[in-house]
Amino acid sequence: MSLANSFVARVTMYNTYYAESTALSCEFNRNHEWSALDQVVTALKTAKEHGLVSSEGKQALHNTMMVWSFLLEDLSNSDNDLPAQLRADLISIGIFVIKQVGRLREAETAEIDGLIDINTTIRDGLNQ
């Protein structure tokens, strides 16, 4: 297979994967999002107890980053069914969360309560 054909095959595979993951993100319904955010909240509370430099703290920050990265990708997808203003608001919150995780990782702040509150509020809002 030539380099060009290999590239085309990879792009086709990526496009297929993207289409499937977009369909799956629609299926990644509120219950799954609630569960993911609940795990983030639990992990952040544990990190607060054990410290951010503990293995629990590092894992909590990593998980928070991963969940919000997924949510931001889903929110920025034009196929997302949420109203545009709500999507924009959630994207702003997600960007803040990711920046705050970075500040915590770099020890620029130790303020984790805000992250716990934000994730709790978003999680609880999914039940409405």
C-alpha cells in the first residue's frame, strides 16, 4: 500500500470512528454524564482529604481533566442538541475547570473547593 493510500485509509478510519463516537456521544446520556461527574466529585473530595500531591490527588486531577475534555469535545460538536447559549456557557465553565486543574497541578493554588462545587452543581443539574 502506498503512503497516500495508507493516509487515505487512516483518514477514512478516523472519519468512521468520529462518526461512531459522535453517535455514541448522543448515547452517552445524562445518566452516564452524571456518573462521570459523580466520580469526579468523589475523587476531588478524596484528593482534598489526602492532598493534591498524593496519588489520589493526582488521579483526581487527571480524571477531572479527562472528563471535561470529553465534555468540551462533545459540547463543541455542531451535532450537539443543547441550545447554543447553554453550550457556550458550559464550554466557558469547562475551560475554567481545565485551567483550574492546571493551576492545581502547578501548585499555583490549593483551592479545590471551587472545583468540587462546580462539578457538583453541573452533576446535580443533570438530574433536572
